Amino acid sequence: MQRKSLKVVTIGGGSTYTPELIDGFIKRYDELPITEMWLVDVEEGRNKLEIVSKLAQRMWDASPYNVKVYSTLDRKTALKNADFVTTQFRVGQLEARIKDERIPFSYGLLGQETNGAGGIFKALRTIPVILEIIEDMSALCPNAWLINFTNPSGMVTEAILRYTGWRRVIGLCNVPVNAMMKEPQSIDATLSELTYKFAGLNHFHWHRVFDRNGKEVTAKIIDAMFNNRDTGIPANIHKVPFLKEQLNQMNLLPCGYHRYYYRQEEMLQRGIEEYHTTGTRAEKVQEMEAALLALYQNQSLSSKPELLSQRGGLYYSESACEAISAIYNNKQSHIVVSTQNNGAVPDLDNDCAVEVSCFIGAAGALPVAFGRLAPAERGWLQLMKNMELCVCEAAVTGDYGLVLQAFIMNPLIPGGETAKRVMDELFIAHQKFLPRFKDVINRLVNIEIKDPVARRLSA
């Protein structure tokens, strides 16, 4: 029986991550008979889109498969009759991320892409756009699946589930994949010999691991972590060690991003040092992106370059392409995704988005029940989820007070006048991308700003 040919659309197609995605599709072509790939971007990303789309076509041409790559700035044209839509866009490009990091750091607060003040503002810029994409998909490809990699992935997925009727959505992150790729080696095992159970939120989950006999080996991996074995810390996170006594008490493996909370003092110090010397992570990524785009323009290049592995999205295609294949082929693959809770984590409401182990097939994500967490982890989880809910509602309604609530709740932002000042400067810096907050931003701009950083941003 001949299978239906597939049309895949990638929004944010000019991203330097796209070759990672193409590489994953080429490796899985026997499972995914793609005939059309559409790469979509915005006017500000036109040049990158042209470079990346040409490399994408060369990659397909170097393979045995006949796939046509289209590039466009017209999202609606691309979406028509799509089967799968992947999203990997950044509203405001890397310049917006640099502001998300440098403004908090200038006040001695953490500047980071998905955590703290920067993560909140990335969500505020992103959620209205993803809701517009869902509206277009409802009209143009109502049977398509949305596979979202856009950060903050958990809050983006939450907004889709909470504010639209769209349920054909899966939120992805490469952090769990990193762990499952590296941790087995740390205890001289293979992934096929181990069973993983994840629970929590995007960039804020924990997991447990069991061997083929059902014996828990979580503690063994914790020991390996403190014996300098590679357990899959993402490239974009400083390798500040956790406190072993804490991990032993939890008997859970936290994700790499927990360092921002469990070792807040040390991570903040490292970040501030970089801010004053070598530059923030965003500025380094900007340099890396320029180097990648220069490589991509080499007409003899027809494969994913090694330099791409130094970005934080290593193994992106292992999750994105595998999720698409699992849905299309009803594989019931174990993948960690953001999806509706439905009782998997009983410490949170059933209708909210969680990041958990799921079996992925034609019906989408079927979450694996994890059970209740201990008081410490439960407290963290409930605080972070309710902070996220404030951000999501604020992004939809333009409620300034809710953003302030989220800032005060966030463990990485000390409550007080400084928090409000950082928030206001971020509003001014990103005013182009926050139309729902137009009135409040106009008021802020009209207030005399004496700080030189703020004056530069409002200019």
C-alpha cells in the first residue's frame, strides 16, 4: 500500500537549527515520505531564510530522495494543506534575546532565555504569535499536527491548550533527549536497557531511571554525575555541580536548568562575570550564528556542520523528527513532551500543560502517570506552574499587573522596586513586539528615564 506523501512546514525556517531538522528527516525518510518542505520566516529573517533554504535543498539533493524545499515570507501560502507544522521561531530575532539577558544582568539579576525575567518576556512576545499561527492552521490545515520547539516551549504549549480549541499539538525540548543519550553511558548501560520516567515542566522537570529488571538506578546515575561522568548537561548551561546531599534526599535527577534555582548564587555569579567580560550567552550565540551562516553559504556544503552541535539544540531532530514519525506511523514511541496533564502529575490541575514521559502515536501524546512528588519538589512545581499561568494570561490580555505578579513570584527575581524597574525597561525595549501592552508602554516611555541603559533602549 502506497503511503500518502507528506508536506512539512517549518515556521522560523531561517533558523540555523534547520539543518539539524533536515538531517533528521533524511535519516527517517523510509518512515516519513516527505515530498515538500516549506521554510517560512519574517522579513527581518529574509537573508537567513535564503541561505538556510539553499543549504536545505543541497542536503536533500545529496540524499537519494526527491524533496523540494520552498522558502517564503507568506505563512498562509505555506500552511495550506500541510500535514505537519514545526515551529522554531524567535520573535525579535537574537537582538531581542540579547536585551532579555543584558537588561536583567545590568541590575545584578539573571539574564537567561527561558528562565527569570528574560523567559517571561520571551513568552509575552511569543504567545500572541503562536495563537495567530493556530488560527491560520485551523483555516488552512485543520488536520495538521503542530510540533513546537519554540521557547519557552512549556508556556507556548500551555497557551495553545488553554486559549484555543487546538489539541493536535506537542511541545518539544531536547533536554530530556540529552539526558537519555548520555546517562546510560555513565553507568555502562545502553538506553534500550533502561526505563525513564519524567515529570514536571519544560526546563523544570525531574526523572527517575530503572534497569531491565525494574530495579531503580537513579542513585547510581547521581553517583556517576559526581564522578565526572557525562550525564548530558546542555551546552548552554554552566556545569556548576548540584549539591549531592540534596539529590540523594530527592532520589530524583533534576534537569540541567534546575541549576538556576538550586545553585542560584553560583549561576548568577557566572552569568554576571560573562556579562562584564566575554558577553552573555545570547551574544555568543549571535557570533556562532554568524559563523554558521558563513559555513552554510559554502556551495559545496551539503550536510549538517559539526559547529551546529555547540548550540543548545543538540539532538533537536531526535525529538522533533521522531515525534512526527511516531504520530505518522502510530509507533507508540516513548518521548518526553509538553502536553495536557490529564492526571499524570496529580500535584497539578488536569487541564494544564506538563512535560512528562508519553507514548506518542496517531492519537498524539498519551502521558505516563508519575505520581505525587515530595513536598519540596511539589512546592517548586506548583509555584512555577502558577507563575507560568500568570504569564500566559498576561500575554493574551495585556494585563501589566499580571506580569508584575509573575515577576514577584519568580524565584530568580527578587521582589521589590528593582524587579519593577527591570520589567519596565524590558517593556520599553520590546515595545515593537508587545502590541497588547501599547498603552502601558506609552505611559512608561513618557516617564522621564534617567538611567543611561534605559535611555539607550527607549531611543
